[in-house]
Amino acid sequence: MITVFVTSIFVSLFSLALTVVGIPAQIVKNYQEKQSGQPLLTILIAIGFYISQIVFFALTQAYLPLISFIIGLIMWSITLVQYFIYYKNYENKQSYKKRFF
């Protein structure tokens, strides 16, 4: 029982670190460059992973890592919204480059 608890703490810490440091850095970079830094498939895979982990931890009643995965899902959802917001901007840049370069 204590092994599961300790493992749960490590999973929570590392996933929370990735969620709090890594994903917001990508969101800021996307905002600054006005384009998505991730392909759509990568974003959808990440969202699917976070949803599956949330379901798994909810079913196993491991609530400690559940919090970090919920935050991660919210962050990846923001990245998905940014993808669609900046996709048109990306298309315009590509058509401009094709016309003049």
C-alpha cells in the first residue's frame, strides 16, 4: 500500500512539473509567434492521453495525480484552441511565401 502511495506522489510531482512548466511555455511561445508550435495530431494524442489518465485515476480513486492531469488537460485544451486561432495566420504566411519567394 505504501509503495502505491509513494509512486502516486512521484507521478503527481513529475506530471505537475511538466504541466506547470512545459505546457505554459508552449502556450506563451504560440502567443508570441502567433502560430501553433505543435501539429494537430500531437495535440489530440496528448489530450487523449490526459483524458485516459483522468478516467484511470478516477476509477482507481487515486486523487493525488488526478489533479495534475486535470490541469494538464486544461492546458492542452488551450493549446488546441490556439492551434485553430493561429491556423489561418499560418496559412496566410505560407501563401505569402509561395507568391513572393
